[in-house]
Amino acid sequence: MSTVAPRVRNRNRARRGAGLGLLAWLTGLLFFLPIAWMALTSFHSEADAATNPPSFTAALTLDGYRDFFGVGGGASPWPALTNSAMASVMSTLFVLLLALPAAYALSVRRVRKWTDVLFFFLSTKMLPVVAGLLPIYLFAKNAGLLDNIWLLVILYTSMNLPIAVWMMQSFLAEVPVAVIEAAQIDGARLPTILARVVAPIALPGIAATSLICFIFSWNELLFARVLTGVVAETAPVFLTGFITSQGLFLAKVCAASLVISLPVLAAGFAAQDKLVQGLSLGAVK
């Protein structure tokens, strides 16, 4: 009697674990299927991509990618990809430089009413983005900053900074205060403490924060669409140029979407271990 009950519990636990594993796989496939369908459609001709119902056995071709890269005489995507990379990377670096000392002041060496400060950072994200579009456009026009990539860098930095401070405040709260005090006793100043003591310990959280800021900046469309033209055009804006009221463009759009998504996917794959550690650290706290 005493040996049967543990076996039953173990068997039920194993079944429950298998059921949860199957549910996780099904959920993963559900999120992966649209990406797989987009990738398959990008290798079809425009006529085959527009068929309804779709044809899974249609001939494969690289015409969509040739059109995207301007092989047939169209516009080249490299300036737009370069602008997106510059705006995303530079704004992420600026966000980290500003968010790290701010999070340090709100977690390790807490300022007065630090919870109110955190709420203020969060309240800046409550304003709809479109509500601030016209004032920013007028400011950029009067300052001569329209179609300037540095305007996007400043905007993306200000947009991602509140989220970065919130995330890094949670991560830096896990840094042992004794380590910081030991560095101070050795004569280390605040910049040295942040760079050589706090940053290495909170590296998973910094990696998770930087990746999320990079993704938000890379995918941003509204400000880039309104505030840029030809010189500072980003990849999402370049992608919308393929959508027209006439003609077939589905295969080309799928090819362009897949290429534009590759930097984000590559960054996420390269930092997946740090990302999991960082997000898990914040969740546990």
C-alpha cells in the first residue's frame, strides 16, 4: 500500500509533465507557423503566392529576393538597412549609458521617493505615441532635423529609456551591496564601480535590456515614416514601399520581411543564454 501510492503519484506527475511539454511544443509551433509560411511564400512567384487556396507544391524561385535587392533595377535596400542599424545600435548604446547610472541610483544607492521616480518613468509610456507626433514633427521641421538619422537616434533613446530603467533597476537590485562597498573602500569611484563591478555582475540583465531596446528601435515605423524621407529612410519604411494598390507584391513583401527580420533573429539567437538568464532573474525577483 505504501509503495503503490508513490508510484501512482510519480506516474501522474510524469503524465502531467508530458502534457505540459506537448502543450509547449504546440504553442511553439503555433508561433512558428506564420514565419514558416512567410519564408515559403517568399520563394514563390507572385502568381503562385497570390493563389487561393495557397499551393504548397508551387515551383520555387528567388525572384522576390532579386526584386528586394534591386537586381532588376529597383531601389537598393542597403541604405535603409544601414540607417536602421545605425539608429538601433546607437540608441541602444545611449540607453545603456543613461539607464545604468539611473538604475544604480534607484536600486543600490536609492534616492528619496525612488518609487515615485519609477512611476514617473512608467507614466511617460502612457501617452499614445501618435499624440506626440505633431509637436515632434513641428520641432524637427523648425530645427531643420527632418530626414536626419540622428533625430531618430534621439527619439528611440528617449522612447526606450523608461523601459530600460525599469528592467535594469530590478536586475541591479540583485547586486550584493558588500561588493560595491569593498570597491569603494579600495578607492574606486562611481564610474569605475559601474563599469568594473556592477556591469559584469548584471551582464545578463544588461544583455536582455539591450536586446529588447534594439528590437523596439529596429521595428519602429510611425516616427520613421513621418520624420524621414530619402536620406534617413529605415528598413520598415522601405518595406512599406512595396505595398501598392495595384499589382502583385506578396512574394516580394515576404522576402523583404524575412531579410529585415534576420538581424533581430540573429541578435536574439546570439544572446539567447544571457536573455534567458536576465529575464529569469527579473522574474524571480
